[in-house]
Amino acid sequence: MKKFNNLAKFMFITLFITACSTHHELDLRVDEDNYKSAQVAPITNKADEPYRFWGDEQPAFLFDAATNTTPLVSAGERLNILVLSGGGANGAYGTGVINALYDTNQLPEYSIVTGISAGSMIAPFAFVGGEHIPRLKEAMLGINDKAILGSKNFLNTLIKDAFTNGNNLFELVEQLYNAEMIEQIGQQHNNGRRLFIGTTQFDSGELVVWNVGAIAASDLPNKNHLIHQILAASSSIPGVFPPQFIQVEVNGEVKEELHVDGGMNTQMFVDPGNFNYSLVNKALGKQQKPNIHVIRNGVLKIPYAPLKDKGTELLGRSLKTMLVQQTRGDLYRMLYFSELNQYDLSFTYIDHEFDAQKATKQMFDQQYMQALYQNGYDKVLSKTLWQKTMP
């Protein structure tokens, strides 16, 4: 009888796990031998830009050395680039910065906007600009745990791909970046501006940079859904949100790729493959250095905090420390190549003295996000926004 009960328990657990497991089998996935050749769609015209490229590849399509030309356009006195980092709920800080720059007529028309994770949610608004900037505040400050996380089941983290099913996040992305906005992103691309969003191809651990404007301006029948997948993937923290399974073609065969939070690879990026934007600047006939604004939605120094010797607290602190050090490494690299390639780079971040407290234990605490938004907004008004040296 005891053996029968044990067998029954085993069968129940097996059936339960099987019922809850993913339907995305490994044999449908790209593999180590072919993942570099996978395409979201074949490029039929050699003059067309790629829909994506790897983070260690240069976006060579931005400059033609033979003709000294670029598809980019810059209406100002120099090439302007905006870099938006990850940060989760801290994206409220960058939202405050963007809105304040817009309200005070100081927001440049950025020829290139890049985004990772929370920055990928902000980037399309900053890219399209105009009436969408006030919408950015409404969108980002309107996010709460219930709206983005939905129902949670921590057991699913062990037997499935995350403790949320990701439906709420994806529905939010669909709502914020509707067909009309995607059409406007395509128009801005055709006007000579570029929107680059980063995700992590999970199996390889490598950064993929998506040329979202090119996708929006394309005739791809699934372009809206693909853009929604890209934005959801870039914001999908592994274990919290499920990965996005993006369909690709490999030698005429349909395969799948696993894409998650771009922050798994880097917190922010500006020059994939060490691309030199000074070449673009000269092709545009600009006399001033390229101008790069980096908005770090987070701190650059982790505050001192005595910890209880409990696993969850130690793990949480470890992850925060690693994240801050990763961010500092990203920024140091940007500063180095800015000096090397003659860029004028300025950055802003959340001061570690910022001491607003959360009113709840929620990830997207409304009181805390409002305070962050105001902090970013006030820095613009007080002219203390941009920094040039690391703290």
C-alpha cells in the first residue's frame, strides 16, 4: 500500500509538472551552430538596413565610407544621442528628466535613441516626442504591481519559466505602443532617426540590438507583434517574467529564439562594436562634437547598509551590488571611448543620498516613483542634471 501511495504521488507530480511545462521544445530552438545566421526575415534589398544586429557588431549601415554619407539626419548643430538604462521602477527618474527637458524646451531632437529594460519602455516615447512626452509620464507612473505582474505563483519559478505568466506585461506593452505609435516610429526612422532596443539572446547570453524603426517602417506582416515582443523581452527579468520566444528563419526553416532582459548583458549602450559616431558627425557636416546624454535610472554608488545574515537579504544585496558595479563598468567604458572618439558625453543618475521611502513592499510603489519622478524633474529646473565625472 505504501509503495502504491508513493507511486501515486510520483505520477501526480510528474503529470503536474508536464501540464505546467513549456510547449517550446528545444528542437525548435536555434542552436550553437546556427544561431548567428538566424534572421527575423530575409533582407531582399542590399541597401536595406538590418532589422537587428549583435551587440559586438558595428552598425556599419550608419556610415558609408565610400561616399562619406549617412542615412541619419540631425537638425541641430551637432549629432545628438540619448542613452536610456535599465532600472525597473527607477524608470520614473528618467521619465521626470525627459518631461522636464520637454517642458522647459531643452529636449534635443535625438538622432539616435537607445534603450535597455526600463529604458526600452521610455525610449519609444522620447524617440517620437511631441505629444507623446506627457503620455510618457502617465504611462510610467501608472504602472503598478497588479497591472504589470498579474497573478503570481512562486512555485512556477521552479516548474515553469517565471512566477508570473507575463500576460499583463505583454498587454501593457500592446496598449502603450499601439499601431498608431508604431507607425509614427516608422515615420521618424524614414526621417533619418534611429531607435535601438537591446535584448539578451538567452541561450548565448549575447546582446542583440534591434533596429526598431526599421521594423516599424517595414512591410513585415507581423511587425507590430514583433516590436511588442522586443519591448516585452527587453523588460523581462528572468524568473519574474517569462522569456519571449521570437520566431526566426534559419536556412528556410522556422526556429525560435529565447529573449530576455537586455540588462542581463549590459545596463546601457551607445556604440555597438565600438562604432565611431564622429564619422557620422563629419558626414553630416557638423563642426561640434557628437553630443551623448546618458540617463541612468539608478544609483552609481550603493549605500552602506548593515545586513541580517539571512539568505534572502544577502542575495538581494549581492544582486544590487553586482548591478551597480556593472553600471559603473558600462559608464566607464562610455567615458573612455568618448575621450578616444571625441564625444561630448554627459550623464545623470539617482544620487545615493536620495532617501525617499516606499509606502508599501510593492516593486512599483507609487509614492516612491512619484518622488523619483520629481527628483529627476527638479534637477532639470535647478540646472544640476548633467555630470561629466564619475562619483
